[in-house]
Amino acid sequence: MCLLLESIKVLNGRLYNLHYHHQRMQQARQALFGLDTPCKLEEVEVPVAYRQGLVKCRVLYRQAIQEVTFTPYQKISIHTLRLVFDDHIDYTYKYADRKHLEQLYTRKGATDDILVVRNGLITDTMYGNIAFFDGNQWHTPANPLLCGTQRQKLLEAKMIWPAIITVDDIQRYRAFKVFNALNEFEDQPQIDITQIVQP
């Protein structure tokens, strides 16, 4: 069984959104291994060398945590997306092996990232979940490739709303944001919808 992965934001020594990472780990471990016992992320200790600035904590696990590493993190900058189509991709759980996504990513051309279309529906980018602004509300695809921890937090806070979004629906929106655990929604630029290009 492939290793699973959590990427956790660490800012000035503090681990963020552990509740949502823990929740996703438990869902994966229950579904894949039939386990109900918790992985105790709160026991992860940030080394002294990584207690300043923005850091990514990478947790690899199966039934139990296998490895925890820390690296300084440089925020990503995504301003252009290219639609790529793949009806067979499955990333229900956050596997460490992302070969399928990486293969799709090679089709991005001159854009910053890809936006995956599966069975006619908008899902996610390579680097994160996406939300679209219609002038009133932010909508996020109801059927993403991966239910991100930041996405779940925003849904619960009613800052974004799930919606079925087709390729044709994109033109109804004004702007989009790409976000993930280390690139929080509120901090991301609002990009004009014209920056999503066809293949």
C-alpha cells in the first residue's frame, strides 16, 4: 500500500489546523486499513531550527506515522491555469505517490498550473483546491480530486460554498483563487477568470 501524506503549515513553531489534518488522516486510515485508533499529530515536535518563519511539516504514514520532516517553505504564485482532461484520475486520499498528477502537470505549457477536468466537471489544480467568485459568493467544486484541509475549514466557516461546476460554467465567474494548507485562502490573490485557458 502506498504511503499517505499530510503537509502541515508551521508558522513560527506552531502547527496549524491540526484538527482538519487529523480528521483526514483518520478517514483515510479507517477506509484503507480499518483502523479507529488516532494518529497523535499533537505529539509532533517542531525542531528548534524550524521555529522561525514559514515551514512545511511533511508527515508520511500508513497504519502509523512513518516519517516527519520539516523544510522552509516558499509560497507558490499561481496566476494562470490550463484545463487538462482526465476521466480516470483518482486522488481520494492524499497519497505520497502523485505520478498521475505529475504526468498531467507536464501539459501545463506556459501556464503556472493545471486545472483538472474529470467527467466534464472542474476538480482541483496540481497544487491545491480552487474557488470561483461570482460577484457575490465563492464556490468550490463539489467533487474535488482531494478534500483539502483548508477547503474543509472554509466550508465549515461558510466562506466558500460547494457547487457542481462544468467547463462551460467557468465563464459565469469573475475570478478564482487557488489555495492549500500552506497557502491560505485569505492570503491568495484574486485572479481574473480569463487567466484560465483551454488546452
